[in-house]
Amino acid sequence: MHPSPWDPGGSQADGCSVIKIALGGFYAIVDYTQSKDGHVVFEGHGVYSIDGGTGEVMLHWYDNIGQGVEEFRGAFAGDVLTMQSKNPMGCARLTYDYSQPGKLLSAMDMSPDGENWNRLFDGVYERRD
């Protein structure tokens, strides 16, 4: 975690996503928990799908920050999926890099205006079946 309004000094955190394919394979549902020092500090629930009209990847995200549903949209460029959203706090950009077998490289950037971006986190997730 990079320094931010939610974590002014920056820190290390552990994240775990449990992902389930649902509804005939048309959706991926994820439940996410983030822990620091053995305590859950953040929880989220997401539903991934494809917009049939535009072909964009969509993520409808809910979390314990309490701002309601956040919709991300984006596309793949090779093995990298980049999605953006606009929310009451500004803009958010998620990047998922699937280029390494068994790993997911993830990053989130925040911007008050969609022009000037600050890194919120970098993550390396390992697949466990």
C-alpha cells in the first residue's frame, strides 16, 4: 500500500480473493478480504461480466467503504486488463496483468480529475486451488 489518505504512511497488507464462475459462465464473482497484522481492514465483493453491446469488461464493485456500487469498464491489451471508474472521490484505475502463469499482478491508481494519477497499491497474488 502506497501512502494515501487511507494509509498516510503506506504499509504492507495481505489480500485474498475467492473467485467463482457463475450463471452459465457469463459472470465471475469475487469476494475479497484485505488484512493487516492479522485483522481484516477491507472487504469487497465484485461481479465481472462483458458488456454485450460494447465488448468492454465490466466490474460492479461493492465494499465496506460504503459509497455504493462502483462500475469499472475497460479492455485487454494482450495479457493486461485496464479498467477505470468515476466515483464521488474522483477516478480509479485498476490494472490486472495476467502474463505470469499462476500469478496476478495488480495495481490501483486514484485521481481527483482523471488526469493526475497517484498509485494506491501494487499487488502480487498467487493462485491457490
